[in-house]
Amino acid sequence: MDTSNFYIYLDTAPNYPLEILPVSRAMFTVYTDGIFIHQGKSYRVLEVDMEREVAKVRETTDTYITTCRDFTDVDPIEAKMKNEGAEWGEVKGH
């Protein structure tokens, strides 16, 4: 189990972490150009450095949120129909 921490800093206060997350959650929570919510305020993610385990954010007035997509949902029948000229072999659906 990974016990290291990931630090999120406000771009105007680089010496004081805004929030500390477990590293295992960081890639699903902060990503470049995403919107990070902290105590009801919105922050745009400016930079993410997974090696140093830090991210830089800036407060924003954006009124939307972003979410990380952690899965890919591909329908092989639909993909085959969209690429009629390509041949991948037999496709069976269940």
C-alpha cells in the first residue's frame, strides 16, 4: 500500500499546500486543465508533476466541473460499422 502524499499548491502561495491527497488518488483528482474543487471553491489545475508529487492550481470563476474518465467503453460492433473499409476478422456480440 502506497502511503506517500501528493501536494496541491495554490500558484500564489507555493510554500503552503492547499490540500494533501494520497498519491493513489492524485491521478483521478488533479490533471492539467481540469477543475479541482476544494472547500466549495473552484481551482484550475495549471501543472501536475507526478514524479515530484505536486500540482499547481489557480482559483477560477469557472462555473463547471471536470471529471477524470477512468475507463474506456468501446462497442466492437459500432467500431466495425464506422470503419467499414477496415478488416479485423469476425466480430461477435453477446
